[in-house]
Amino acid sequence: MDLETGGFHNQAKKGSWKTILTLAFQSLGVVYGDLSTSPLYVYKSTFAEDISHSETNEEIYGVLSFVFWTLTLVPLLKYVFIVLHANDNGEGGTFALYSLLCRHARVSSLPNCQVADEELSEYKKDNNTQKNSSIGSRLKSMLERHRVLQRLLLILALIGTCMVIGDGVLTPAISVFSAVSGLELSMSKEHHKYVEVPIACIILIGLFSLQHYGTHRVGFLFAPIVMTWLLCISTIGVYNIFKWNRHVYRALSPYYMYEFLRKTQSEGWKSLGGILLCITGSEAMFADLGHFSQLSIKIAFTSIVYPALVLAYMGQAAYLSQHHFSEDGSQIGFYVSVPENIRWPVLIIAVLAAIVGSQAIITGTFSIIKQCSALGCFPRVKIVHTSSKFHGQIYIPEINWILMILCLAVTIGFRDTKRLGNASGLAVITVMLVTTCLMSLVIVLCWNRSVFFAIAFVVFFGAIEALYFSASLIKFLEGAWVPVALSFIFLIIMYTWHYGTIKKYEFEIHNKVSLNWLLSLGPSLGIVRVRGIGIIQTELVSGIPAIFSHFVTNVPAFHQVLVFLCIKSVPVPHVKPEERFLVGQIGPKEYRLYRCIVRYGYRDIHKDDVEFENDLICSIAEFIRENSTTNSLSNEFIEKEDEKMTVVGTRSTAKAGGIQIREDNEEQECTVGTSNHREITSPSPPAIPRKKKVRFVLPESPKIDTSMRAELAELMEAKETGIAYILGNTYMRANPGSGITKRIAIDYGYEFLRRNSRGATYDLNVPRASTLEVGMIYHV
């Protein structure tokens, strides 16, 4: 598989029915691990405190009715039939919806977007070419005009993201703790409370400690484990239905929901926070869409997961309808309905299924943090790709250990399913509410549907979710404060980083210098050109960055070939390799100044330094070849170099016969050409030894003029000498007279995050010996 092109997924999504069914089976372990383990704790959390199970069974029937219709309306109707279609070129999740809205309404959170980015093949969907309705057009213009609405949209997306991170803390805790709780039936209560928490903590520590190995090493077991678990709970459900209460299916009628609320009233409303847990993990169907396909996820849910869960809940209700625990309602749980002679095997399978479900949410947390970091909403972190075969399997060490510490803290702090359920329920329902709000905008702005359809969507699903949200929020002091506190902390971190990033870019825009001014200083400063290639990393897509003028003013020398490199993310999931590079020339050709913009999607993999350097040099060489017939730019075009940018592919998109780089007799193809070649080598003065001999091999057919040959030769000479990276190490300070909020955000918040996050050298993956950092203070 080519990780850069994502060929595996494209082939899989367009494959045969055999491939689709294989993906559907594999999705059980990745997508449905969390959702499938919810029967472990739903009834126990619901009957924990607010309501009791009476002899009339009205409560248990009402809970079953609520569970059934919640599963039917939210995961099945909302996600499977509606939300899955709102994908961003095959990618799902909160940020995928936000990315769609950013492109269609031109309200991106990224500051260095260009018009050229809109020409990317994945920028817009083909089926959205029709014009917006009048209301949709007005809504779009409002979003584009008012910065306040854009900030609110960003904050809404960040809230959903932060709650997903909070869920990454709570789901492993409640899943593992609930699975281990089966031990309470085989030992006394005094012993159980001292054994359950340590065992759960040991399992959690082992789970997080093994993350750096990647899921691909044991991932082949995930789907069989979840499949075994689903077959187990559905079989036990069918057994309990036929053994204890064959008429329990009558409780699926909505009438029992009415009777439940009529009898229990406010206590029943509060207990909805426990019923809500039956749909934990539903968001994963949308968030993990990029790893599978719509059809495979739909098949897995409708044919296996949904029937198994319904049978499991019906079986528990059938058992509980004939067994009343009036003295101790806490005994109402999953394991009491399991036949005693198979409880230990079921306990083992439950623990394994809980580990799989926890693994899925942890991996999903890594993925969404990577998306946030790519879109400028999270500090830079170390991202390790754990698989060379499967795209998207990543590991973030800093986040992993933070999640582990927080997960252990809530497990030890709460020590019961009730408060863990309250916390997890609020996180889950908040993410769903955010998805509903963003989906209503997608319906109008991206799908170009009637605003009444969007209103109906919000009113119907929003009312259901608002009911559960209110029931979860009322338990704020009983555990629900945890996701709110975690989300608030992560929201402050993310918004502070985003705010500082925007202010930094605005400073660079306002303080960039013109090339004419810089070159006019040459005679007075005595600027000299040294051999080699100098790469100046900058966030700017136009103009000369202030950091470079600061460097040249103090050290009046730079390399014979100078490249202003901008590595940026664009609001699409993937950028095709043939569209990766934008290359342009700054000033006349004899100056040898180039601008190279490297574009990545928020789910793309950045290459290592060797591959990246060769791709960069090849892209500049191809730009020189394609523009060989163009005369040297006059001074009037110096400030308009972005109008001359050329899209250039990577070496992986080359066909046979392209321009090649040869180093030590190793050929590396670069660009498209013909089968006949001739070589262009760099001049080799005998006084200066070379470590490597580098040369271009060009197609024979195009006419090569003298200026092109000289330009390519100089580029090769500079490549032989070596590449140096000039990076800015900037410190930000709020302007004197700024408000206290801005001073705290910039001087303390952003600077603290900048000092404790990965630097610019991590983006390039270059050795420290090849870098030169230039310090500068930005007053914003």
C-alpha cells in the first residue's frame, strides 16, 4: 500500500462484495467495540439510584422501550441513513463536518489559504455544483462577513472535539470497570471493593502501555473478539427471552415509554442519563468512516450489531422481569442475567471486548488530535505511524500518557459505575448535539437542501438529544462535571493556540518585506552568495518573511539557491501527490530564488527528510523545465510571484522517462517525460571535493535552452554541496497597552504551549546539524 496516496482505501471502497463484507467484518473491532459493550452497564446505571424495579415491571419495560427506540432513532436512523452521507471525501467526524463548512462558506480557520487550494480535486464534491437556495445564500454570506459567527462555528467544533477527548478518558474506565464488576457475584462485597479497582487499573495501565506497538499487531483479533461477544450476548438474550418471559417483545411499544415517565415522573427523567449509555460509541460509525466505507459500516450495524444489541437488552429485561432485587437495586446488571455455569467464560470475553472498545476510542482520540493539530487548533505533538500498511494507525506519546493518568484518576476517584456513567453520558450526548448542529448547516450550505429540512432535522433529533442532555446535566455534581472540566481545559488550550497562531501569522503578513527592498540593500551590506541550497521555512504564501530580513541584516550572506518553503495544511482530508507542490520563482531567474508551497490534507502523512528533500528538488527542477520558455521576470512582476505558481507532483507520481536525480548510481524518478534522456551535471571544480555526485537526467525531446541548462546545473551543484534549513525561533509578546486577556493569552498561555510543544524542526524531520535557528521577538 502507498501510504501517501491511500491506495488501499480507495481500492477497498470500490471493491467487490467480498471486499465490502470483509471490511464490514473488520469494522466490528474498530467501530463497534464501544457500542457493543454498553449492555454491561446500561441497566445498572439506570437503576442505580433514581428509580427502583417494582413488582409490576413497568420500570423495566419502560427502560427497554427507551433503549430500543433510542438505538433505532439515533444510531440507525440518524447516523446510518443520514450523517454517514455528510462525509468529507470519505472522511468523517466533527472536524470533517467543520472542514466541509469551511470550504463551502469560505470560513477556514487556517490563515494561509489560497485561491489555488480551491482547485484541488478533493476541495469540493461533484454533486454540489448547483446553486444555494436564497436562504442558504444569505446564511453563507453572513458566515463569510461576520467574524463572530466564524469564531462561534470554530468554538462549536472545538467543543465537540474536546468532548471526544473527554470520552477517550471515560470510555476505557467505564468499559473495563464494568467488565471487571462481574467478580462481585463470586466473592463477598467486602473483598470485591478492594479487588475490582486494582484489577481495572492494572488492565488500563497495560492497555495504554501497549499503545506504541500499534493496533496492527493484534488488530486481527479485534473483530473476532467483538463478533464473539455479540454472538454471546445475543445468544444469552434469546435464552433468557424463551426461559423467563416470551412476551417481553411487547415492551418495544412506545406506549411503555409514556407509562414509564407517567409513573416515575422526575425520577424517571433523571434516570435517562443511564439509558443514554446504550448509544455510547455511536459517533465512532461516523468518526472512523475514513478507514472503511459507508456500505460496510451500514451492513455491519444493520445485520449484526443492531439485532445483537436489541436481543441482549430484551434478554436482560426478560430475566429482570422475573427476578426482583428490591433490597439492593445495585444488583441489577448484566452478569446476573448470565447463567451461572458460563459466567467465567463470559467475564473473560467481556474484559477482552472492553479492551477492544477502549482501544478504538483511544485510537480515535489520537486521530482527532492529529486533525486539530493539522488545522492549527492544537499544539504540535509527536505523531508516530505504527503501521506501514494501514493508513491512519497513529500513536501520540504525550497524549497517551495524559489519557492514562486521567483515566486512572477517574477510575480510582469514582470507583463505581454510576458516576462513571454520568460522566460518560454527558460527553457522548454533547458530541451528538454538536454533530446535529453542524449537520443542519451542512444540509443547507453543502447539500443545498431546503432550510425546512434542516430545521426538521434539528428539531427531531435535537429534541431527543436535548432530553438526554438535560438528564445528564442534572447529574453535574454526581460525576458529570468531569467531562465539562476536561473539555474546558482542552478548549482553553486549543483556542489559545489557535489565537496565538493567527496573531503570529498576522504579524508576519504586516511585516513582510519586498524583494526589491531586500536586493537594494546588497551593495550597502555586502551580501554574498555561498554555495548550497538554503531553505527558509515560513508560514507565508507570498512575500519575504520578516525573519529572513532579520537574518540577512545581521548576517549579510545567503545561499546560491534560496527556497522559501511553506508547509501548510488545507481543509481537505487528503491532497493527491500530483497536486502536492506549488512552485514559483521570485524575481529574475538569475537570482535563483524560489517559493515552494507543500500542501497536506489533515489526514495525510508527512514524508521523512530524505524523501522530502528529493521531492522538493525534483519539483523545482520540473518547474524550471516547464517554464524554460518564459523570459526572466521583470521587476513589475516581483511582487506578483504567486500568480506564476505551478502545480508540480511528487516523484511517486512520475511515469517512466521523467527527469531523474542520480546520486551514487541510484536513480530516482521525478517528473513526466519521454523515454530518451540526456544528462545535465553540475560543474565540478577540482579544488572542492564532493561527497556525492549528483546530476539530472532530462528527456531528450524537449528543447533545452542555455538558460535552463545553466539553472539546472546550478541547482545540482547546490544539491551536491548540501541543504541548510533556516528556521525562525520566534517569541511572541503582546503589544504594550494590550488588554489583560490578550497579555495572559499571548505572554503566558501561547508561549507556555509553544515552549512545551514540538518545534518547526519536527515538521521537517531534519537533523539538528543542518538547521540554523534565527531568534526574533514578535510584538502582536
